[in-house]
Amino acid sequence: MTKTSLALCLSLLAAPALAADLPVIVKIPRLTVEASEKIAQGAIAACRKEGIQIGVTVVDRSGDPMVFMRDTLAPKVSIEISRQKAFTAVNFNAPLSTMENRFTKPFSVGKVDGLVFSAGGLPIEAAGNIVGAVGVSGAATGEQDEACAKAGIESIRMDLEMAGP
């Protein structure tokens, strides 16, 4: 028996033992609709202080919208852009401002429909787990969008930090 065959046989024998250690269910932390609403309201309030009208979307960890709000005079296009920013931020688990120049080559992941690599999307973490993301659109710059998204998250920071397993 060759070393390769022996290694394969041993790995097949160990597989059932590894499978037995896997949990039957997985508990996944979730962002509540109430928390999502507070984040959206916090983002809108922060932008209003600056005289900016925005649209804001909060998505769950799967990228599905939990809450969307559009301030009275925010442009209609902010609806879809904020959703795409939140979707992208949660799927890449990164602030979009850190990714703006990352996907510029033709046929890169940045060309996939539904992804937006423009500042204004931030992942949301609770107790070390990603639970969603917030996307903001409507300000003159992505940096302003991101500042409002951050303010939204900060509005419930203590609750997020206290969230236990």
C-alpha cells in the first residue's frame, strides 16, 4: 500500500468521527426589526443635523432588508443605492470606503449586479458576530453617507456590545 493510499484510508476512517462532532443546529445571532429601525432613525437624525436628506437601508446577515427609510426630500434613487450598499457591506463584511478602488478591472466582482463599492455601507457587529449592515445614500459624498451610517450604528452601540451569545 502506498503512502497516499494509506493516508486516504485513514482520512476516510476519521470522517465519521469528525461528522459526529458537528452540531445538529446552529444558533445564529439576528438583528431585530426594532434595532434595525433605531439604526435607520439614528442615521437619518445624524444627516439631518448636517442638512442632508438620505435614504437608509438596514439588512440582516443574509443581506435581506429589515428596514428602509427615506427622508422627506431624499432622492428616489437613494432607495436602491442604500439597499445595494448595505447588501455589499454585509456580504464582504467590510466598510465600503475601504473597498472603493478594489474592484475596478473588467469582469471583476465589482461588476456583479447588485453590488456597490461606494462609501456609505458598514457591517453591523454584535458580540463579535456580524448581524447585518447599514447602507446610506443621498449625501453629496460617500464620506458623508458613511458618517451617517456610523452614527446610526453608534446610536445602539451599547445594546450591540451587550448582546450575548
